[in-house]
Amino acid sequence: MQIQLTEYETETGVALSQLQRDQLRRVAPSILVVPTVGAATYDLTPGSFVGVVHLSDELELLVRPKLPIDRVLFLISYAVGHGRWADAPAVLGQAESLLEAIIPGFTYQLRHAVRRGVLQGYRGEEDSLATVRGRWRIDDQIRDRFGIAPPIEVSFDDFTEDIEVNRLIRAALHRLLRLPARNDRTRWPLRALDAKLGNVKLVDYDPRRVPQVAIDRRTVSYRGALNLSRLILTGASFDISRGGVEASAFLINMNRVFEDFVVVALREALGVSDRVLLQGAPGRRLFLDTNERIALKPDVSMWSGETCTFVGDVKYKRIRSEAYPNADLYQLTAYTIATGLPTGILVYAAGDEDPVVHEVVGLGKRLELVALELRDSPERILRQIALLASRITELARAA
């Protein structure tokens, strides 16, 4: 049985068993589950996470994005490294969910990454060997073996395929293979690619703590596969009980996808690197107060040396609440205050309201709201980005 949901829209009167309700709350906490008033059913409200959830008794919840799936894939593929879903078009027309559509894209990225062979690198190892290799760990030899040898406690660097980059990719590949799919043929190529990674240890990464791996000249061809792997690992979750997987979810955070897309596309349009246009302002000390207790991490900012020349916020969905009806604007105002800039830009996905400019009373701050129409063709979306980049250039020059 399949139940279709749409992001940010409430579906009322959904029949769930107690087991299914509990599974849903564990594997997909982004979906709000509340009892229906006056009935023994539940009202389900997805947030910004879209994808598919499989519960016991073959119940499938399909959480659809408001955008067409091909637009979502465009945002994802661009954000993870300008990858094109070259062999995916035939599948997209048949795809019922984001999971079904993303598998061919991952396959394409992975084939591109290993087309010249699986990447090798040095990995630090500690072992007990019959002969000395690398560095002899004398302290461990005395503590653990009372100085008796062999075996000899050693540490060494091993040149191997079993490195973090490949571990992340293989872990993501296995997450996809574990998730139920209606069209199993799309996953056949993944099994062949898994055989290529047979010398890589299979690690079960915690979705909340997926490690970052720096991209350098050796791993640049892996960028798309690696970034997409992290997206898959953070989006796939499982509920394991009674000796087997009874519930699973693959959900992509559209907030993160939209922010990543905007930042990557702006860097390309501006012709700058990630050291100039920052996401989250890593390594920058930006505070709202003089005591430096209120740290700020703007979604996007441009820097010339230690000077911030532009600051902005990116929101896929405008935050609206009775307690803080203009929270996004308050946040952007704080960014302009901390950076000393007269103007900040809030970039959001079109649909909530029209673009507008706010002049902040008594502060001399200008808040510009820019909407990106994501239902346009990819070419038109990138033209919108180019216009935004032109405005950012004007502000940076005036800073």
C-alpha cells in the first residue's frame, strides 16, 4: 500500500498501526505525526525532507517535493559537482520517487569516479607482525607483551584502496542496495560497481556524523560521487529490530539541497573559489555582540582577505511562526550588523511572496529579498543566478 504526501502539506486521517507510528517517528522524525481529532487515525505533515519511507506490512509513504523530480535532480547534481545525470533520462520518466530517480545519477557519478581504477592512498595502520615494518611501537611492546618479541607491535602507512573516500562511497552504495526499490533493474549496475570496491572495508556510518573529506587534485574526479554519497548517507535511515530491517527511509533535505545549489552556482557565476565565497563562514570570527558570545554563521558571504564584502541568507522555505513571524529578516539583519555592511540579501525559492526591499528603521540597513523560480528550465534558473551574482558584485565593490 502506498500513501502519497507532499512537502509541508498535511495529509489527514492516515491509518497507522502502533508499530508503524513508532517506526515512522524513528526513521523519519522530519514528518510530524499527530492523532486525528475525533478519529483513530493520524495527521501527517512532512517538512523539507522528501523521498520515501517503508514501514512494516508493506506500507510505503511517498513524500513528493513541490518541484518536479527532474528539477530536484538538477539542483542536487549541480550542487554535488556539476554532474549531469547522463544515463538517467530514460529512467526519470518512470521514476515514482526521488529514490528511484537518484540511483541512476549515483551510478553515473560513481562510474565517472572509478573509470581509471579505484583510487588508492596511504592509510595509517597498527598491527602485530613477525618482522619490523614501519615504526616499532616500543611502549606498546613493553606494556602489552612485556618486551617479548615476536610478534612485534608496529605502525606503518599502507598504500591501499581502503581509504576514507572509498569507504564513504561503498557505504552509500550499500545503503541504496538495502533500500526497497520498485524497479530493481536500476540497481543492477551498483552491484557491479560494488565488486570493484571489494577491497574497501564496509563501514556503517551514523547519518548524523558522516565525515567530511577534503577534495584535492587526486580526488577531484571523485567530487560528484563523494558529495552525493554524503547526501545518501545522511538521508538513509533504518529501524532494525527482531533480527531484521522492518522500516527504512530515504529522505533528502531540500533546505540543504537548495542552499548548496545556490552557493555552488554563485561561485561559478562569480568566478570565485570556496575561499572567497564561503558557506557557513568557516574559520571566520563573526559575532553579534562585543563580548563575542553570539557567534553567527551566515549561509553565504564573500570575503576579501579578512573583510566581508557581502553577506546573505538562503532559505528554501520562508520561516513563519506566530511567535517570530519575520525570523528570516531578523537573522539577515543580525548578519548586516555583525559585518558592518549596509545591505544583505535573502535568497529563497519562489512561491511564498514577491521579491521586496526592506529599509530597517534607525539602522540604515537594507534587506533585499530575491526569489528564484525553480520551476523554470535549468538554463533559466542559471540565468537568475547570473543576475543575482551581478547584484552581489555591485554590493561587494561598494563595500
